[in-house]
Amino acid sequence: MLTESQRQQASDLLWDCWAHGRRIEQLPQELRPTDRAEAYAIQARLEAHSFAPLAGWKIGATGPGGQQLLNIDAPLAGRLLAERVHRDGAVISLGNSLMSVIEVEVAFRMRKSLPPRTAPYSQDEVIDAVGSVYPAIELPDTRYDNFKQVGAAQLIADNTCADQFVLGAPASIDWRSLDLAALQTFGRISGGEQRDGSGAQVLGDPRIALTWLANELSQHGLTLAEGQIVASGSTIVPLSVRAGQRILADLGPLGTVTIELT
């Protein structure tokens, strides 16, 4: 088990990599978390570097392809830091991003908190706690050169490959009447490739993913709080992008969101 000092050292190292655009092969042996609890404790310390309250959460590896790519067998939760959440039409620098992909996502905003408790939250309870739904784009990245081999605990410690996130306008329709599993989506590079997907790519349904997150956080003593955003996972196979491109994410009746990359 890691000491408090070792957890802080691991978090500081990962933050330094994030802040300065550099990567490491993986955490030094003496700083590696041994389980999810230790990994989330390291991740939690990243919040201290943010200038604002936590914007929300992301869910990674919500599809079998993503789990196979990362050699893991379950989804992972990460934090969305406020300064890395942008509005529709944002101009974002890819910098030296290793992943250089975009993901098209259904995002939820909570209207009431779901604090830790012993009994699991039901999907109905979780959906009842949602206030609004948004189209969104995530640009994930990693602080590991060796991210496909480091395992779930190190990925969680590295904030589950969180980096930049773009939130569109709230959906104007009655989203509760929609079958989000059947939602057809796509991501398109202006003048270039289009990649289609659906809500079923996200653990079968974005609502299932949101319920998983509420219970994952609860299990680790964390609250899914009122006002927080949840990026539920990619509805498409991540689309490779590069600087100079304009990207459109279309989530059908939930709306669209765009970004420009530099």
C-alpha cells in the first residue's frame, strides 16, 4: 500500500507531465497504485491544481474496443477540470497530444447530488437526478508513452486519459423520451472523413454508463454532485485528427457541437 507521501508524489509527477506536455513510460515502481482505491486517491490530488471547483467526470473504456486497446476489462472514471472544459466552437491546440483523436459523446448535467451510500443506485434514481443533456466532444490524451500496457490502476491515476472537453448547448427536446441506445451519431472532419456511431457503443446505453459512474464513485466514497457534467463515453470509434482541422460532432436530436484544432 502506498503512503500518503507516495500518493502525492505520483500525482505531482503526473500533473507535471500534463502541465508541461511531456510523458513518462509509466509511474516508477514505488509510486504505482495497486488497486482502484489507491488510483482514485492519486487522481483526486489533481484537483488541487485547478483554479475552480471540479467541472465533472468522464467515463473511459465504455466499449469493448476501448477496453481491448487498453488491456482492461471494465470502464474507468476520470475528472473534468474546469479550465479544460470549452464551449461550442472553441479553438483548441492539440499540442504534442499522443492520442490525437476526438470522441463524440452524450453529456449529462446533474440537477441533484448522488452521495456515497451502501446500496447501489438504480438507473431510474440516477436518471431522475439529471437536469439536462448535451452534445459533446472529448479530446483525450495520456501522460504515458506506454498507455496500452500500464493497466487500469495507472490509467485511473492519470485521470483516465482526460485532457480537453467541449460542451455544446443543452438539448432543447424532451430527451427523456428518446431511446439513447438507438441514438445515431457521427463525427466529421470538415472536407474529410466521417465516422458513424450510436449510443449503444456506450456500455449499451449512455444511461447505463451514467449509472455505472454514480455507483463507481459511491463505492469509493465520492459524490456525483449537483451541477457537475458527466461525459458518458464515446459513441464512435475515436477519430484521428490533426492541427488545422475543423470537427463537427452530430448527435441527432441532441444537437451538434464543433471545434477547430490548431
